[in-house]
Amino acid sequence: MSASLVPIRQAAAAVMASMVLMVLLTSATHAAPMRAATEPPAPAQAQTRDAVSAYEAGQFDAALQGFAAAAQKGNRLAQFNYAMMLLRGEGTSPKPQEALVWLRKAADNQMTHAQFTLGDLSERGELVPKSLEEANRWYARAAQGGHVQAQMALATNYFTGRGVPRDYGKAFTWYSRAATAGDGGAQYIVGSYYERGEPGVVDKDIEQAKIWYARAAAGGDPGALAKLRSLLEEGLRAKSGGSM
């Protein structure tokens, strides 16, 4: 998508996506361990659930021991939660390097949130050497697994050429996946792609643009609502022969 055709809002959304991701990672690395509710069957499930219950009860020593034991047995949620507790120094003194070891174990165990977290750490150079290429590799793994924040991060990096060759087609693919998953910012951007059209990527399709702007607007995006109204008004003027 040529720079001259990129809507100001689209470019701003891409920048804001990166900023929001930084905030989300900070929250993730300083938040309570993730619940086991969405974890598929895995080793030491009962042990992990007990550790989550202990954590929620403020029994950090018991939670740390429980997550450590379940993590050793290969439970990826326990591996992630154990890493978070080590990083925060809950039930122990802060141990960032050991936390990083378990975060990588969870990522290699196909936990998409751990993969996304490693990607963002790599992008910011926190705990690990700064590497946009490494960040995008982790984002790609998480994005393939359905992690919406990773899909947005990867799309934004393809759109801006950050750590990867600029590729509006790949950016559109990942924005589309995030949009389909319900991300409002991605829905706006997909609508913008359809409104403008991009040679070799997507044809101009105002009806599709309306659909995606409407979805973003339904999620509370005032800019998407304004875009939708503008397109609807343009359509009415065209039907009335410009008399409106």
C-alpha cells in the first residue's frame, strides 16, 4: 500500500498497536499467573489447578512449589506461571534469568502467550538481546497458534517493514486473522484496505469496507463509525445522482 494512499488513521493504528503491545507485556509480566481454565488436557493438570488456587489465596510459597513441580512434569501453563512468579519475586527473590528459562520452556511447549511475551521482550531488548528478527520469529509462532496480539504485532511489523521486508500482503493476511478474531483495530485496518484497495493484495470493495468498519464500530470505535457513516452517505448521494 503506497505511503500516499495510507489513511492517517491506519498509520496511527499501526503505531498505537506497537505501543499497546508494550503496555500489555508489562501487564503480563507483572500480573497474576494465568488461570488453568483454557488449558487443554496436559500433564499435572490437577497440580496446576491447586497451585492456581493457592496463588489466588495469597499462598505464594505453596503456589510457587506447585507450579515448579507441575512445570517439571511438562505442564505449559505451570511453566509460564512459574516463570511469572520467579520474575516478580513472589514466594522467592526475583530470579529473572531462571524465569526466562521457564518462559522459553513454555514457549517451546506451544504456549502462545509465552511466545508472544518472548517476541515483545526481544523487540524491546528486555531480559534478552534486542532483535527485531527474533521478535518476529516468536510473533509468527504465536500468531500461527491464534494469539491475536501476536497477529497484530506481526502485521504491524510487516506493514512498516520493522525487522522484516515490508510486505502489505502479509500485513493484510495477519490483520485479517486478527480482525476475524474480533480485534477492533484490525477490523478498522482491514476496512481501510478494502476502502482503498491494494494492487496485488486486495481489490477495492466498498461493501466489504462497510462490513469491517461496522464490526469495528460495534466494538466502540468512533473512527470506524465515522468512516461507516461517510461511506453510507456517499452511497446514498451516488444513488440520488449527487442531489443530497
